Amino acid sequence: MNEIEQALTRIFDRHRIVFWYDVKRELRQEFEVVALPDVEKIALGNNQFGVKYCILRQQPEQKFLLYHEGPPPPDLENWLLDVQLACGQFRADQVSLWLSEVGLGLEFADVVAPHAEFFQAARRREALKEMLEKDDTPRRVHVKMLAVCARSEPRLEDIMKHMLDELAEDRDDKMRLIQRSALADFLWEQLERAYGYVSESPGLFDFVIALFRSCYAMGVGESSRLNGDALVFLKQWRDSVRHQWAFGELSAKCAEILSIEQDLQGRDYRSLLGVETFELVDKKILSDLVRDVAERTIAGAEVEKLIRRRRQSHWYDKYEHEYAAVEEAAACMDALERVDLTVPTAHGGGVAGVVAGVVERYARVWCQLDQGYRKFIYHVRQSRRATLFDALAQKVENLYTNAYVLKVNNQWQAVVDDLDAWDERSVLLQSDFFEWLVQPFLERENKVFVVISDGMRYEIGEELLRLIRQEDRYDAEIEPALTLLPSYTQLGMAALLPHQWLEIADDGSTVLVDGESSAGTENRRKALERALSGRATAVRAEELLAMNRDQSRALIREHDVVYVYHNRIDATGDKRDSEERVFDAAEDTLQELVRIVKKLANANANNVLVTADHGFIYQHQTLDESDFAGQEPVGAQIDKRHRRFALGRGLTETSSFKHFTAAEVGLDGDTEMLIPKSINRLRVKGAGSRYVHGGASLQEIVIPVLKINKKRESDVSQVEVDILRGGSSVITSGQLSVVFYQTEPATEKVQGRRLRAGIYAQDGVLISDRHELLFDLASENSREREMRVRFILTQRADEANEQEVFLRLEEQVEGTAHYRAYRTVRYILRRAFTSDFDF
């Protein structure tokens, strides 16, 4: 089938009768050879009346091709004019063939003719044909031609995103095609119409510079060259998963061209919290915020609010650790100013109840300072921007060490010095763990599973408690326990096993459980088997996590007690080369322990206990000479020397050490120990000194005991959010400020809710910018759970003027890209022409 027959076939798909006027009288031969199935050909001459009677009366269902050699006759002489106007017409020039191919009528000839370069390619013609619709206007056809060139959807904002992708790659293939296709002027007209872009030298990069300059100006409250729709476009571009990389590339180029760094120097960072145009804004905010926190010129509550406002910014994820670090520092320093660090003293020379009171206060209040310090150091390390935090880190380090750790433990040491024995029964002792917590489950014929994480001090356990409670159907509670002394791995692990008596071996290398070594997982497994007649076992955490479902269920089915040994914190901190990564290991530990608990629960373990063998002290910066004990341990025989204790016989108590015998700490044998006072270390060749344990500081001896169970029914919900629109339901300007109210505080079980918000016309078209909002405010103060958001209306809103529009909150359907309505509020849009000048 030749080209003419193909074109005629497409027209006959829509019309029964087709007229062919051979204006130049040069296609008679082509007409003669045309052969289309079910189409009858008639050459027009002086037979028009007869033809009309035939095609309308005699054969009303037949298809006809009516050929006329020469131009159409004048309308008054044309007997077939009414039929011609109602039916199709075929022209055989190139433009007509293109029109026919893509499915456009002859009235679009002037639209197509100037863009011959575009229509030369069959691929572009086919792509255009797929986009065209029956009610397309000339402007819509031009937009779709641009979309074909840009390989995008036929919307200006999508076309521009694809064009800017190419610009960010320093390529211009699509732009050159638009220019060759004579569509460039139309593009600039559309950018002027949509965004107010006018330039003496219009170009893609020129538009980008104008866009960034104008949106930055709007953000800081200054006049701008482009309109509000330009800001909406930039937000959509910035938030687009597919195209935001190009936004970042071009933003950096424009920041340099526009000298944004110099402009930011003179601005208050508080005025920049809503500006997301340039990455330099985040750097400016962070730099000044870190300075203010270090100089104590801003309160922790204000820091939290400022950072919360910044959480929705484009670059927040990139600087998440920096923001988290400065927030933790501010909160920690504020807490240190408010907290009462007084250690209660004994009355009448006794210490009854004092230990329990100190432990309770540490577990309830003081450990939060350890947690804040840990989180601060972790986020600083993850940010890899030590220079930014240099002054702040020094301030936090000094306050944490001197105003808290040293101050509290110096006071606590006075309590320890007054102790005749380490046997305070008003606090759970580690050596009573099995008898008090594990045995009761067995007596009720219930299985129990014990997870022991080496080095997990109390504050890490407290964070684990919150993580566990965030999981659906999981509940947990925590209580503090005291380790034995010295607070080191061999003794702590042994004390948690079932036993009659414990003894430190003569050389200090291991701890004997009922006379047998407890060193290593295998020996601990044997101790469990001996105590429970083979119904107990021990596994390493990595072995458990590697088990498939059947294996883990068999492990639980075949045993009444399973001890799971996890070792990441101590394994990292106890080595000089890796001790600085101990807080990184703590973060990993938290995630791994959640996985372990869920693995056990999914294998039908209903009762899980999580605890530790000991805690630790960690100071991130290099220690001073004053952090080491002023004396060396002295005695007849020193069997083991650690950074925080010494074991031996005939040891001498001095002003630098507290002395205990084995019997005084609840052990058998004749071993004696010296514990450096407060937080002082002993020098040990080849060992690190920043991460230590073994002594009697609160951070070392207070360990968590978590009791975890899984419920049958869901117990997690989400916060509710209301829209507070004030007294008016009428929108009269190009902007709308709305307050969203989180009706209840977020907790572990009442979790935050992520929503998106926008204003929509009655036909569902978005007529404003759109905001992604996270409602996870934990404040009990209802006013602090309000979130104010400003919406900017686009030019599309003009079409909805004097109509009802909808502010809609939507929630993403989990695991999909779809959203469902969450809340909707109706407004009347009644904008005066002066609202066009809102920007």
C-alpha cells in the first residue's frame, strides 16, 4: 500500500465519504491506481447531482472516494458543498499527508507547516499521534510537540524537568531539536505565560538562573522577577524522585553564579528556615546553629523547633547527622544545667537504702545524659565534619566529663567507700538473675529466652526498650540491676548462669561456676545443661540470626531455656584500634537486638529477657593525665591487671583504690581486688583507655534487664491530625496559611503519621504547591503540637475562582505509590485581581 492509500485509509476510518481535490491537476494517474477495499471511486465532472443522489439515496452505506481534477468549484455552484462540509477531505501535499497520518484535520495545516523538521521523522509523528486527542487546540498540539522533543508527558512542568535533566548533564540534544523544529519561540511564550519569564536572550540556562534567583528572593521575603507558579514548579522539581538530582546539580551552579555564599553572610539563619533553594542555606544554618549552641545563646527547646522546621528541606537527609548532633548537644547541655546531680548520703554512718536510691536516680534521670552524649558523638562521627563541631564537641566533652561523670562518680565513690560488702539486696543483683527472673518461668512450666549483650550499659537498654515498644504487638519493661565487682565480662557472664557458687580462678583468667570454667559459649552451654538436665542451651547471636524458620523453632521447641550471646559493643570498644567506634557499635547493637527479639518471637518464644554482663565508661577525646590513678596497685601477688581493676592476693588499699575481698562481693575463694576510685584508669600497655569497664562507676555497674513479651492483638496506632482553618472559609489571596493540629502526643505505641497536603479544584486538579508533613510531636503541651503551613496558589486556581475548592490531607497506602484521603476541608476561592501581586 502506497503513501496515498495509507493516508486515505486513515481518513476512511473516520468518514464514509472523502473528497479529493487535485488542485494542480497532477495526480489523476495516482487516483486511477488507488484500490481500497469496500471503497467505490467516482471522478467528478458534470455529474454532481447524480453523484449526490447515488451516495445519499441509492447507496447510503457504501464508502466513496470523490475525485475532482482542479480546485473546488465556487460554493454557490457546488451541488456537493453540504456533503463536503460534513465529510472528510484528502489533500496530497506533504503537510496534508502529515496531518492525515497523525489524525489532525486540515484546519491544523497552519499549525504543522512551520515545523517541517519535527515531522520529518516517522518516530516523532508516531509519538505525537499517540498523544493527540479529539478536542486538542493548536496550543495543546504545540505543547505535545514539545513533549515529543523532550520525551516527556505533555505538561509544561514535565517538559521542563526533562529538559533540565539534559542541561544538568551539559547536553543540549533536546533543545537543539526544539530549535530545529521552530518550537523555541513557543517554549519561551509558554514560560512567560506560566512563570513570568521574559528575557532579552531567552535560553534554558538563562531561565534556570532566573528561576533560582527569583525563588531565593521569595524565600527571604524580597521581590522577585518570576511569579508564584515558578516557586511551585521549583518545589515540584526539587521533590521529584526522578528529577531532583538535576535540581541539585543546577542549584550548585546557580549558587556560584549568583554569589549566594556572600549574600548569606549577612543574613540571620532564623530567617532562612523556609528557604530550600540552595544547599548553602543548610550549611549556613548549621554553622550558625552550632556556634550558638556552643556559646549557649540558644535554648535546647528552640533548637528542637528550628530543626523540626528544617526537617522537610531538600538537603535535610544529607545533613541529618549534623542536625541530630547539634540537637543532641543542645538537649544534653540544657539537661546538665537543670539536673540535680546530688548523690544522697547515708545518715548515722549507715548506707542502707542509699545504693538503691542512687541506682534508681541514675536509671530514671542521669543515664539520659550518658545517652545524649553517646548520640551526640555518634552523629558527629557519622557526619564526618569534625571541623564544624570542633568547638561544640570540646564544650560537650568538658561538660559531660567534668560536670557530670566525674562529679557524680566522685560522690558515688563516697558511698562505695562506706560499703563493707557488695550485697545491696534492695536492687537486683546480677548473681540473683537466674533465681529471681529465669527460675519463676520454669516453675510455671514456661519457656524463657535470655539475650545477653556484652557491654550494653543501662542507657542503651533504655533506648532498646523504646525501640521494642514501637514494634506492633510487642511490650517491654525495664529495671536496673547491679553487676558484681569487678564489672568485667568473665564475671558478669558467669553470674548470669544458674549456679551455687562463683569463684575467680587463681590466675584470674576465668570464673568458675560451681567449680567449672565458664569461659566461652561452649562452657556456658555446659553449665546450663548441667543445671537443667539438658533442657537448656546457649548459642551465639550470629548463629541464631542465620537459622531458618524450622531451625529456630526446633531450638525453642527442644529447650526450656536458651541463652543467646551477643557481642558487638565490647568487641569493638575493648580494642585500642577500634574503641573510638564503640558508639557506632552501640547503634548496630540496638538494631541487631530488635532483630533477635523478633526472630525469637516469630519462632514462638513468648518470654524474652535481655540484659548485659557489664556497662562501660567512654570519653571520646584523648584523656588527661588526671584521668589515670595516681598510684599503682600494690600487693603480695597481682594475678590480673586491667584498666579498671586489679586481682591478686594480699592487696593493699590506698587512697586511689577501694579494696574488696571475694567474700565481700559474694564470691568464693581468696581472691582480692582493687578498684580505682571514681573514673580513674590504670595504665595497661597496649590497651585503649577511652573505653573501659571493670570498676564501680554507675555507668559500669548499672545494667538493664528488659522483660519482653509479644501480644496477640495489635497495640500500635497513629496520631490523629485536624485542620484548624480559623474563622474564615474564604480564600481571598494567592496564599493560604493553615494550622494543622496533632491531637495527641506521639509515643512508642501512638506513632507519628506522615501526610501530604494540597489544595484541589472540584475536578481534582492540584491548584497549589504540595507539602509533605510528618506529625510525630511528643510534647504534652497542645500548643506545641500545632504546625503552620503556607500554601501558594498557582495560576490554575484562576479557573476555580468563585468556586468551592478543597484543602486535602492524604496518606500514602503502605507499600504502594497511591494515596488515600485522610482529611478534607472546603473553602470558597474568591480572589480579586490584586492577588496577582502577592509575590
